[in-house]
Amino acid sequence: MGFDGADDACVYKLSEEIAVVQTVDFFPPMVDDPYLFGQVAAANSLSDIYAMGARPTHAMNLLCYPNCLSPDEVGQILAGGYSKVAEAGAVIAGGHSIRDEEPKYGLCVSGVVHPARILRNKGALPGDKLILTKPLGSGVLNTAVKGELIGQKELEPALRVMCSLNREAAEIAAGFALHACTDVTGFGLLGHAFEMLECSGLRLRLQHRALPLIEGALEMAEMGIIPAGAYANREYLQGSVRIGEEVPLAISDLCFDPQTSGGLLFAVGAGEAEALLSALKARIPETAMIGSFEEAELAEICLE
């Protein structure tokens, strides 16, 4: 597949019928509950497999744990991860653990796909529509919890989003002719959307009023509760994103907000976009059509 794009996983072709897709991801806790942490980390790791159009088959645990964690807490992290891998229809096939000062957990995931069905994050065409399958704001809400501005109860909408697999969205979209796909994680909506544009000669017009947001995220963003990663994402994309004067600062901040286990972004032809949107919304109501691609001399995003 080469290094000319920022694809979500590596692909190794075994035969004319089967290609193996592999990815790895792990990070420190963003929630206090070890079981939920395991679930979120596993869902996040599995997401890259779905973003490539593949089906996960097995995974290996990656675990770092300090002495202060009890065996029961370590077990809960692994149990949370196991629950999501099982929900994905895959199996945990082992793993590796080491002592570390800070707990970290994730998965090395393998999956399979027909070589002709591989999805890349580049390939969008002029006239394509962009569909997002999960609401934004997990980074802002996690930051609000760390700052003790909200409690775990207020974080529950974000936890539901972060724990949700992208399996259903990927399976529904498999019945449509997608041109490109990626998932929204640490680089935020705008960072990952721009990966779909690089070297493409396309402009992406995003409609800020169409963006789905996690309950409570806008309120926190309006208060200026923004994670450091959002500022880093904004700086990195400086010169590549044009933000209209009508777009509230809080909305643009949420577009740069680093997500954990975010949704999938689908670039699909205008002729199939409404049908795909309808099929997705029937099972995932927060799905939204958020923008469109057009020809341009230089790759850029216009947030309008």
C-alpha cells in the first residue's frame, strides 16, 4: 500500500482472495473504572480494522501496569478488553505485559479482507459526500472530568460513544460503493478529514451545523475546557483549514478535539449518499452527513 497516504493499518496480501490487516494501539487510562478503560481501549484498537474495510479475527493484549494496581484491577482491564473483542466476533490469542509506572492498555489486532474490498483513507472524488458515524466531544468531556468540572455521571454519554464498536457502521457501509474511509481519533475530525485530502486536489466543505455532538460537550467547549491535543491539532493544520466567521469558536474547537474511539468517516458518491445515510441512521441515529468534496488546486478544508 506504500507510504503515500496515512492509512489506518498495514495490509499483507496472502492470496488473490485474502489479505491480512494489522494494527496496534494502546494508551493510558482516560477513566477511573478499569473495566471501562479496557473496553474503551479495545474498541479504539479494533476501529482501525473496520476503517480498512476488514473483519477482525484475533487480537493480542498489550498491558503495562504499576505495582499499585491490584491483581483484580489488572484483571478488570483485561476483562473489559476481552468483552469488546468478543463482541467484535474475534478472539484474544495472548499478549504481553510489563511493569511500568503508568498503566497502559491496548491491542494488536489482526483481521482479514478481500484485496478488492480494502478501504483507504484517500480516494474521495469530487461530488462525494462525507458521513460521520459518531458524535464529537470525547476529548473535551474527558478533560472536564480531569478538571473536576463534571462527574462520571455527566461523562456517561461520552463513555457510551467510546465503548461502542464501529462494527455495525462498517458492516452496513460494506453494501455501498465507498471511495474512502478512516476513523476519527487523536488528530480530531479535521486532522483525519485532512488525511483524506492530502495529495488529492480536493477541497472539503464541512457544515458546522450538521456536526453531531456528545451531550454536554458544547457546554464545556464554550467554557474553554479544551484539551492540549486540540491546540496541537489546530497548529498542525494551520494554513490547511479555513474557518468561516459564522462558525462559533466552541464548534471549531470541537472539530480539532482529539477523540478516543471515535466514529468512521465515509466518502461516498452523491448517488448513494442518502441511501447509506438512511441505512446508518436506522441503526446508529447520531450518524450525520457533514460535508462534501469538490475539485481544488490545493487540498484544504472549509468549515462553514
